Amino acid sequence: MKTLFFGLITLFLTSCNENLEKEFTLSGKTVVIDDGTVIYLENPLSGNIIDSTKVENNHFYFKTKLPETPFQVVLRTSYRSHSTVRRLWLENKPMTFDATKTDFRNALVRGSESENLSQGLFKQIDTLFTFEETENARIEFIKNYTSSPVSSDILSIYSKHWGKEKTERLFNILSEENRTSEYGKRIKRFINLNKNTKIGEQFTDFEMANTDGKLKKLSDLKGKTILLEFWASWCLPCRQENPNLTKAYKKYKDNGLEILAVSLDSNKDAWLKAIQKDSLDWIHVSDLKGQENEAALIYGVHSIPDNFLIDKNGILIGRKLRGKKLNEKLKEIMPVVNDM
């Protein structure tokens, strides 16, 4: 009877320990962060705050129920300084974050296998010199860790840059769990939408809501010379280019130039305020899905500012035309009645 009793106690304690191991916590140590500073766990896909805590004596602590595991977050302070932002893979285990001997972004993190894999790749990339080497390192990582969520995250980030064909090949070798994850769904959406349209080919049509919520099609402008401009209110280089676009539009609009600006914003107020502040008098559309904007996926836009110049016959005749290059191209294809 005693043996049975102690056996039950042992089983109970073992079960308790297993439950503790499956509970996420994060104990953090930092330096030079003021007491009372709020630190957030932010979902990088939705932008939603999962949890927050305050720094006290350069320590912070999270005990949070994760939506799933492993789960990637942005760990950041309330003032969004670049030096106090860190992407982090969390797991249902006790984890530690130690930034006492380095900066916040390079803190030593223990307790997450996914984070270990991610940091191992970053360290490898830091030793490489060329774009081709870093691209190959990421691709080899995906091939070697088909079941890791880090792989689906990498592929979702670089899919538009790598293009439809390469992305689809890599997507097909991922585990089923990765393919059906939120990152996998984003990759699949890109594969389904992207048309891989090239210079010299006919434009691909799309429909999107304007600032008043009315649907506008790219094909509505056929017969005009169209500058399909991809931008966002938060994109500083985009905002810096706007005065040049304004000048070009005023110069060529009477000769048939139209600008259709697709915003990669997710905040409508920020989008509308930027349009007004920069005095952008052309057509504006957005689905407010940020980097997942449908038109951006169709055209494979992986960074902004970006644009496509479409002639009166609907043929793509230029891409990434900015400043002097845009002005020269417009001058070449559009005679100006009243040159300014």
C-alpha cells in the first residue's frame, strides 16, 4: 500500500513539473533602461499587443498565455527606439533574456529552440559578405529545417523578392504544419496572386477601394500613360519622392499622364493625412492590409517606393523610376505642349 501511495505522489509531482515546463515565462535583465519603462510583447503579423510589463531595477518579467507555440513576437519598449526592439521566438517554457553585457537587440536568450535556430542563422549571415551568399544561407536553412516555423517566417519575408517560382518550390518542401500556419497562408496567398509580370508584357488588372471607399480598377485608366506607384505614409523615401511626383504630374497630366498610387498602409487616418499633407492630387487606393496589399502581391513589390510605368496600350515599359530617371522617361514618351 505504501508503495502504491508513494508511486501516486511521484506521478502527481511529475505531472505538476511537466505542466510547469509547458508554461511560458520570460525573465529579463537589462541595463540603462529607466524604471517604469513599459515593455511590450507585440504580434508582428497583426500589430496587436499580447502583453506588457514594466522595468524595475533593470529587470522585467512576463508570464503570458501564448496563442500558440512556438510564437514569434516583437519585444520592444514603449518609445519604439531601434535599439530597444528585438524579434523573439517564444515557447511554452521558462525563458531568460539577458542584455547586461550587450545591447537589447543582441541579448542572450535561453529556453527556446526556435530562437536558437534563428540566432544561429543571423550569426552565420553576419559572417557573409555578398547578397548572393546571404540569400543562399537563408535558402539552405529552409531546406534543412522544413518543420521549423523560422523557415516559414523567412520564406514569407523573402517570397516577393525571390519570386513566385522559387517561393513555390521552397513552399512545397515545408512541413504540412508550416504550410498551414499563418506564415504559410501568407506565402500561399502570394503564390496564388503573383502574376510575375515583366517589362514588355501587358499589365495585370486589379480592383481596390479609393479614399472614399469606392472601387477603382487599374483598367479604368487604359488609354492613358499610367504611373502605378506603390508607397505608404510611414515610408520616408516615398514621402521624399512625392514633391518630384507632384511636379511631374502637373507637367504631364494634360498630355495623358495619370498616377494610381497604391498605399501599403494599414492605418487609414495616417494614409489620408499623408495624402493631404503632401498635396497628392492623383488617384489613391488601398486595401489597408499593409505589406499584404493585394496589388503589391500581384506585382511582386517587396520594398517601397516602387512603381511601374504603363503606356497607353497597357504595356509595362519601366519600373523603379525615380527622380531624374522618371523625368527622362516621361520626356521621352510624352511630348509636352507647355514645357515648364
